[in-house]
Amino acid sequence: MEQMRLKTFLKYHDYPLIISVLLLSLFGLVMVYSASMITAVTRFHTTSDYFFKKQTWAWVIGVVVFLLTAFVPYKHYARKKFLQFIFFVMPLPLIYVLLFGHTANNATSWIKLGPVNVQPAEFAKIGLIVYLSGVLANKQKKLQTSPQEVLFPIYYMLFICLLIFLQPDVGTMVIIGVICMAIIFSSAASKRLLMKQFLLFSLIVGIVALISGPFIYDRVFTKERLSRIDGFLHPFKYADDEGYQLTNSYIAIGNGGLKGLGLGQSIQKYGYLPEAHTDFIMAVIAEELGLFGVSFVLLLLSFIVLRGFVIARKCHDAFGSLLAIGIATMIGFQAFVNLGGLTGIIPITGVTLPFVSYGGSSLVLLMMSVGVLANISAVANYEKYKTEKQSNIQKNHISFS
């Protein structure tokens, strides 16, 4: 019986989604090696495949996690005990990282576990997606008669955002805020109440900012962050200082042209483009593989995001639909923030490109999330098949009668 269930489940899995994710993440491994080989030798005085090996291990762990989440029925996550577990456990590593975390690039965002650095804020993304989707789906009927039911989940989300803001990791906080708002506005919650709460929250933030201005200014508006604004607004004016990253990103993109210089042939990764294997990996892709390489990444990312929204639409279960919306929004908006930074559309935030940039925590989280998305799709496909089969049986029965 179990074998038949497994065969049936495999039959209805979303293979276009799975293949797209595997292709993009494997392509990311190749580009991490190409973009990081010079940095590994010159800055970290190690072998050229140092970052590639670490990312490969993260990819292997990610694939294992993907398989686990792809075969665990997503409806289990909506259980009250599981949501309570997320509620109480999720803030703990975020509080720990503020007290004892590892600091890098003026942000205390990592927990060192031997040779591995874990970023709790990354896992808070999927934690909040599951928690909000579960709570709002379970309160679907109550929300229509008692709109105030949405307030507590909103306040909890703001508390998690505050912990991330204090690291400070403004980029991740903004991404989490957008994801949560997409889930909340897609639920049955009163849009009028949500707008009132948004205005109230904006007023409170303004008052708090005035009262605790010196602390917030020193903590958030650091010299490095203010320089990013200058570099964003006037990159060529400050090309040797604040605009150094952006101007070199432009040079890398311009060098690539249509076909690129060839895989491994980037010039800007030779110390000219900081963080070439993380924040600016797309600039290296543009330089080495040209417009064709950039188009390959954008097409796969777009397909994954759009597939997520299609899955949300065809899922008749409120929890699965909200979960799919949250995951698709996370991948899409994070990609926008990364690409917007390296092209000068928005200030540079230090956010990685999904499935492509170096970053173990980010890759494992994304593979886990897409595993959940694949499970939602498989369940929706199977339920559609059962409905159609039942409908055909009834039609045949009526015809026979």
C-alpha cells in the first residue's frame, strides 16, 4: 500500500519546478567557483575551490532538505502544536545572535558553529511564512466576522522584524516585511483594518524614531550605510570610494556584451568587484556569459516565481495557497532587491541572489522552501485528479442509468 502511495505521489509532483530549481542551483555552483577563485586565494589565502566546496556541501544538505519537505504533507505544518513550536522557538536564535553572535560587515547576524556560520534571520523567513499562513488559514472564518483576529500575528511579525532590525540587517527585515504583507493581504483579513493598522504603525514608528533618535541613528545609519546612499545616487562622482562597487558592477556588465568574455574569464573579479561571489555574482555572470547567461538566470527565476503563484491559485486549501504566495514572494522580491542593487535601481543592501549567490544558510532555506512548494503542487495535482475521476464516475453512472 505504501509503495502505491509513493508511486502515486511521484506521478503528480511538479517536475518543471523541480528541474528549474536544480538547474539554477547547479549553475550557481559553477558561477560561485568562477567568481570566488581569485578572492579565495588573494584575500583568504586558501585554495581556489574553498568557497565552491563549502557551497557544494550546502547544496547537498539543501537537496536532502528539499526531498524531506517535498514528501512531508504540507498540511502537517498548520497543526496548532507545530505553529506554537514556531512561535516560541523562532525568536530564540535571533535574541542569541544579538547577545553572542558573530559580527561581520558591521552586522551581528551570524552564529558560529565550528567552521560553519548560520544566519538565523534567513530561517526566520520560512518560519514566519509558515506561522502566518497557518494562523490566518486557521482563522479564516473568524477573520470575516472578527477582523481584529489578524492583529496578534501582525504584532508578532513586527517583533521578529525588530530583532532583525537590531542586528542590524535592514535588507532582510524589508524582505520579511514584504513577504508577510503579501500573505496578510492575500488572506481573508479586512483590508480596511489592515490599512488602519499600517497607518497606526507608521505613526508609532515616527514617534519612537523621534524619542530614540540618537540610538537609532548611530545603530542603523552607520557611516557605511550612508556611504551606500551616496554611492547609489552618484556612483561615478564617488567612483573611488562610495560608488566603487556600483561602478565596477557597471563595468563588468558592460564588458560582457551579448556573448560575454567566456566562463572563468571575468576581469572584474580580480579584486575590482568586492563580494563578487555573493552580492555581485550576477555582474560576473554578465561579464563572463553575457546577455545569454543573464537571460538564462532571469528566465529560470521568473519561472520559479510565477510557478509559485500558479500553485497558490490552483490550491483550494487556504493554508497551502498562502504558503505558496509567501514562498513565491520571498524568492521574487529577494531577486529584485539583489538585482536592483547591482544595477543601481535601489541602494545596495547585501542581499544574495536566490539559488545562485554564495551563502549556505540562504541556499538551504531556499531548497527547503521550494520543497514545500513542490509538495503543495503535488497535493493540488492529486486532488484535481481525484475530483475529475469522481466526476467522470458520476457522469458514467448517470449515462448508464
